[in-house]
Amino acid sequence: MIIESIRIVVRPTKREQFRRALAAWAGPTAVENGCISCRILQDGSELDAFCYEAQWKSQDDLLRHLRSEHYKCLLLLMELGSEAPLVEFHTVAETKGLDLIEYARSEP
């Protein structure tokens, strides 16, 4: 699995317009082949900062997404930011959940 994470800071006057545009862009992304999940988060302490996060089944799925015409729209949205976006891709080899907490809490 690969996690795509993009943080974009916008001017306060463009916040709502940007949020709507990013939400409209994310909808079609969520139904792309290989997309596990796609969401938009807004930082509670920094209301002008948006984080787009998507999880992809494979690198091939992610690369197809990055090469798509649809992705060009996100690149344009990134340019609207008031500062350079923070773009990160994380390759996940293993995911654990409550089982890890239970294991950690049961060890002396």
C-alpha cells in the first residue's frame, strides 16, 4: 500500500473556494481503480491548511493516477497555495491495529 499525502496552505480569502474545488476533485479520485480511500482534512489549528490523503493498493495504481489528466487539476490546485505544497508518498509494508495495542499492553 502507498499513502499519498499533500498539504496545501491557501489564503484565508480563498479558503472556502479552495475547499469546494478540492472536494470536487477528490470525488472522482475515490472511485479510481486501486484507490483504497481518499479524504480531505483541514487542520483545526491552522484553518488555511488542507491535507489531501489517499491510499493506493499498488505503485502501479498510484503511477496511473499521477499520469492521469484528472491529476493535472490537482497540480493546478497546488499552484493556488500561498506557499509550496508539502507532497509525500509513504510505502507501507505492514499495517497493524488494535492487535498491536493488545500485544503491547499484555507484555510485562
